[in-house]
Amino acid sequence: MHSIRKSKNMAKPIYLYNTLTRRKEEFRPLHAPAVGMYVCGPTVYGDPHLGHVRPAVTFDLLFRLLRYEGYKVRYVRNITDVGHLENDADSGEDKIAKKARLEQLEPMEVAQYYTNRYHEFMDRLGVLRPSIEPHASGHVIEQIAMTQAILDAGYAYVSNGSVYFDVQKYVSDGYNYGILSGRNLDEMQSGGRSDDFEGEKRFAADFALWKRAAPEHIMRWPSPWSEGFPGWHLECSAMSAKYLGERFDIHGGGMDLMFPHHECEIAQSTAALGHASANYWVHNNMVTIGGQKMGKSLGNFITLEQLFTGDHRLLSQAYAPMVIRFFILQAHYRSTLDFSDGALLAAEKGLERLSKAWGLLASGRIRAAAVSTIPSPAGLLAECEEALCDDLNSPVAIARLFDWVRHVNALHDGTLSATEEDLLTLRGAFDTVLGTLLGLSLSPAGDTADRDNGRLGGVIDMILEVRQQAKLAKDWATSDLIRDRLAALGIRVKDRKDGADWELD
């Protein structure tokens, strides 16, 4: 890899769409060059699916871009292992506890297993690990303290051992509950209540800060109000404040978390601290299937394991992790991304085109010339960087790379030429954009490790030299035999004016 290092004094301004203000704004960190970023991570009660990939890849792209532009990023992404109830509100069974009961396991056994699985799959997708990965169950003390602070401020009440946020009090004091989602308070509902807690709330939109545990509830902790567990929304407010401070730069997550999760976070933090926590709220759009959001609760999801093995009725084949990542990056993070097998096949072909061009640049099979007849490659990296700094516009960056694939192929065919300096610049741009920024950990020389380290390539190049000698001696039988034998092994030979090239079929 020959990626180009970014000088700190060369940083470009970054623009992000701020859901809170509903406009694209220049990113100005509170304490540059330090940046604090909190992203809502998974609830670990099942294998990650395609819907989980989008936020992971989106904020991995932002993480990579910020670091490339010279910022020192503290990236916090949580693990939810308690408090996330079945209907995403204040009733139903804890998702992890339910899984543990059905499989006769300890809840933390379930959480650890699926946390490990999440890490395994995200690693394969090239998603960088966060700086800190706190677990909700490890921060119950902080959540109890924040609940008490909200009670002390007068924005919560205790009811039958549970503690609820008082939305009407919050609104009557001039705060806007709905500032993020744009929802009208009269239209808001809590998402349903179980019979166990019927009548506990003063107002339907009130949400739990602390829940009294029912007798059969497995996961419980002592608190001043009852033995119970923290509300789902509270964990992110408490953990972001602990690791990033009362004010920090970026809070990210999927658009489906905008309400109620992030709306409640803003209310909690404002009540406890006197102000909202994050300056920029960034949300990725959904992965859909047949126009409907993909998710576990809807039963229409495809797990990453199924994608990697092809074991699903909607898949015609298995797909490599980098194809999945490329599929996500081809769409702007704020647009809906509809899944189909055809779209994955198209992504696979597009990635193969980029990979082959990158491989040609990395392999040294393009010969330098005295003069360049290609456009100056110096602008390629700048154009891609500018696209990514413009609200993470990865589709435009990818389109710029595809524009140059045509030139790379022309260089290889000999119809265009480039100096050694231009070839190095072009290769550095591909390495930086594809590898460093987009996180596509492709083998620049092909799809196999052997080809990457040159062993297979060296052997085939030697064989092709023997074939070229046979052709010069007009020994067509030997020349054709070598070509056909290589083809039988899945190695396609492509004759050129001054020799031959090859590719894996």
C-alpha cells in the first residue's frame, strides 16, 4: 500500500447534515483537533444482519475521514446488553433476557456470545474498532446517578418503584420535546404498556428512566427506588457523558433511533445537565427489503453469515465481505438503500472493475513512459476527498474512481501513456481512497493472498515469457497449449502488442 499521508495543515473543511438543525453545516469541533463521537451500537441478542452494517460502515467512514483530516478522535460505540425491551418502549420482556430464557443460558452468556459474533463480522467488513466500547450493564451506577439528577431537577417522578421522565413538565418549562424528530407532542405515544405497569405513567409519552423488575425478570440491580434495571434510552446519555463529557461533538445512529431513543436522550441530558449533549446529530437511512425496513422485529432480515455463505432463499450466491461494504458505500448514507440480489451482483461486478484497475497499478505491469497523455492524476485524490468532506458523499468519490478506471485500462493497453511520477500519484490516490478512506481492504494485485505476495504472479509471468519465446519462434502449437492449459486452471491470457497479460477467471 502506498496511501498518501495527509498533513495536518492541509485539512479540508468537513460538512455534515445535522438532523437537529435540518441543514448541512460545517463541522467545527469543540476542542479541535480532538473530536468526541458517540454512536449507538447493537443490542446483542442475535446475529448481526444487513441492517446493522449500514450504521457500522457509515460511521466507520466518518471515523476514517476525521482521522485522515488530522483530528484525534475518541470514538465511543456502546453495547446494549440490558434494558432494551421487546417493543422498543417501556413494556415487554428484555430482549436478551428472553433469548436467555428460551435457550436456557445466563443473559450475560447470550450478550457475550453475540458481542463476539458482532466483532467477528464487523472485522471482516473492515469496520475499525471504536476507541471505547462500553456496556450498558457495566454502567448501572452512572445511570442511577443520572436518574437521581433528573429527579432532583424536577423532571421525573417515582411510580410503583419505577421512575419516569415527566414530559409534560419538561414541555411546560419551555423545552421542545420533539426538537430532533419534529413530532408533535399530541401525536406521541409511548409504544404500548403491559398490564404489569398499567397506570404507572402520568402521560402516555412519559418514558422510563428506571424500571421496577417484575418477579420473573432475570436482570436486576438494587436502586433507591426498587430492584430493577435502567431504561433503554438512559444508557447512552450516561455513557456518552462519562466518556466524552457533558458536551461533545457528534452523536450518530440509524434514522430509526431518532424517535424515541435519541429524542429521549436529548430530553434526559437537558434535564440532568441543563443542555443537550451533542452538537451534531448524524443519522444514516435504512436498508429496506421490498420497500420495508429490514429488522429482526419484522422477521425480514438477512444475517451477515447468510450473505457470506449464500444460504438464503433471496440470494443466488455467497458474497464477500468487501462486496457488502461496497454495496453500502455506493449509496449516500442519508438515502434509503433497497436490498436485492441483483443489486449485490452489480456491486460485485463494480468492485471487481475497481479491484482490477487497482491491481494493474500495483502490479507494475503498466510501463512508465517519457511523457504522459493522460489527464493529470493529481486531482483525483482531491476530488474524492472533497466528495467525502461534503457530507460523506461516497457515491461521488466512487464515481470519480470509476472515471479513472477507463484511463488505467488505456494505460495497460498502451493507448495512453504516463510518466513514472504520474503512475505513482495515481496508485497513491487509489490506495488512499479505496483503502484508507473507504476501507475496502482489497488485495491490490487480485483476490488471493498468493497473488498479492507475488508468488503466483511470478510463476505465471515466467510461463508467459516461455510462451512469448514460442510465439517469436512461430511455435504456435506450444503457444496455444500454454494458453489453453492456463485457461483450464482459471487463468485467462490476454495477448497484447508487446506481450501478454493475464487475469484470474
